Amino acid sequence: MNFPVALKYTKEHEWIKAEANICTIGITDFAQSELGDIIYLDITSETGSEVKQGDVLGSIEAVKTVSEVYSPVSGKITAVNTGINDNPSIVNTDPYEGGWIIKIEISDKNELNSLMDSETYKSQIGA
């Protein structure tokens, strides 16, 4: 299982990569493995809309279950990875690169301080 050190993590199993004011968000390798084969993503948040930390961005449907995706930070959505709708299994095979879900222009960088580093996340999931 992969836990990139450069990322931050949420207790709901999202990862976030902050580059300047833009944050790329997806679900962790652990989350995709727990969900199983992902068959559909319903990202209800749209480019240009504002979200708050903890807001639901949409849901992921897998063979076993449906799980919601939460925003790790507040800000304005700048991009949604629509390519994952054509190939949802990329979230299983490449969760940290091709399987990213959404990008947000962060409005309060201090919110990043409330997120976990890779070691804390690993200990939370018992890895």
C-alpha cells in the first residue's frame, strides 16, 4: 500500500496535494482497496462553486458499496477530473495521479494544519 509523504490525509480517507493555492484531491490507496472495484463516480460539485471543509463533493460507487467524498479544505473548485467517469477503475489503479478527483483553490491554508501526515494516517488505519 502506498502513502506518499508529500500528501496530507483526512480521517475520511481523502488525500490532498497542495501546490501554491491549488489543492488536488482524491481518495487514498487504502480507501480504493477497501471499496473494491470502482464502477462509477458521481461528483456533484461543479467548477467555480465554493465548498467548505467537510462538504460532500460527490460519491464513489463500487461493487461492494457507495462512499461519499468530502472536501478536506474550503475554497473554490477549479477543476473536476471528468476523465474518471469514462474510466473509473483508474481510481483503483492510480489513485494519486490519474485518479485525482477534484482541484480546489484553497481559501484558508491554515486548514491544511488540521490534516494528517502520512505516518499519522498509516497509524490511524493500522498500516
